[in-house]
Amino acid sequence: MKLFLVILGVTAAFAVPQQESIELDYHGKIGIPMAARIKAAEEASDFDGSRIVGGSPSQLGDFPYVGGVIVNLVSGAQSVCGSALVSANRALTAAHCWTTASNKGILMTVVYGSNHLFSGGQRVITNNVQVHSEYNAATRANDIAMLVLPTVVSSEYVKPIAIASGNNLYNGVVGSAAGFGIVSDGTPITTGQTLNHVDLTVISNQECARTFAAFVVSSTLCVSGANGKSTCTGDGGSPLVVDGQLIGLASFESASGCQRNLPAGFTRITSYNTWIRSRL
């Protein structure tokens, strides 16, 4: 009996944490349904704006670099994502917002200076999307793309964000994410929502890999999902900012929901500093 208990204790001590999967068909399972829900809510007469789990409504101009993205797909459907303005005519988003294994974009409408996604603000249409050459749709590796905007965007409510550089891992640092995703699992888009933001704590890649070992690489940056706060459905490509610098773009979360206190993965901006600057 004692031997059995010792073996049981050793087995428990070395038990491998359950690994989570992510939703790889972003547009089909997330973006397209989300676009339809947001559009329907905005068309309601008393709508005043958007989403992010455990977050707070944002005032116009609070996040002047955030661009909502409407993606027109080859299939004829529309999907949604987020982006970060990094110069007067360049923006960064996640590569999976443009292409996945099962869907491909043909153009994007980037919306600035508005808490509404389908109306208002400065709306810029582009099909010049420069996806990282080593992007892997199956693993979300190198999940980054540069949007080349045909016109300069700038106003009191529209300003670019600086990109982070150096080798800071940001572990333990609190950043602010803003985006157009849903507020919580199972909660419908309503007519009383605005662009949302949430403060998230960066965690180490080692900690994140306990949940997402198949998807965490050196160019991944993860945040804690503690207390049910995280990015969520429809937040793909949305920015994570620390001290006025862009440090991440929302890349993945658990396919089983975003309020399970699990981490979420971002593209680590400092890993792509040279790639980004060569395209500004």
C-alpha cells in the first residue's frame, strides 16, 4: 500500500498539464459570425458601439491607434479583426486575419476614430497586405502582417503607436489591450456596447507552454487570463500596449472559451522589429 501511494504521488507530481487547442478556422468559426452579429447590433437604433472579456468601455480617442478591420473574403463573406496604426499609412494586424487554411481575404476596410465598426470614422480600404513569408496557418507562427494604406490617416482621434524594440520579455508587466471581440463567452452582442479595453499581465513563455505547448515559440508573448480577463472572439490582430509602445498583436486563445482563466497568445513585436521597420 505504501509503495502504491508513493508511486501515485510521484505520478501526480510529474503529471503533464492538459494541453489546450486553438481555433485555426478563424474566419469560418469566429470572424464571419462575429461580423454578422456586430453589424446587426450597429443597425439597431440605440447602438453606441463593441467587446473584450472582462474589459471596460473605451471613450473615443482613448486608443487612437486601434483600427477595427472588416475583412472581405474570397467566399463573399465578411469577417472582423483588429489592427494597430504604426505610421500615417501603415498598420499591423495578425496574418490569420488575412489568410487561414480555409479562408482568404481579398480586401480590408480599416476603421479609425470610431467605436462603430460598420459606420462612422475614417474608413480606408486596402488589398495591399504583406503577410510574413514564414507565417504558418497551422501553428500561428509568425502571425503578423503589414497593411499598406493608400491614404494617410490622422485626426484628433487617430494617431500611430510606437513599436517596442530591444530584448525586454515584459514578464510580469501589465499591458492594455483594446479590441472589437465579444465581452464574455455566450454573451450576445448588444446595442449598448463600445470599443472595450482590458489590462492584462504578461506571463513567461514557459508558463504559457503548460497550456499551449504546440503553439508557443520564442516570438510568442502570452498574457494571463486570471479573473476571467482576456482577449476573446473577434479580437484577432488587436494591439497590446505598454508605456505607449506596441508589444503584441492578439494571435490565439483557447478554442473552448476565453473566460476559463487560461492564457492568451500574442505575436511578440520585438521579435519582428527589423521586419516591421523595413516596411514602414
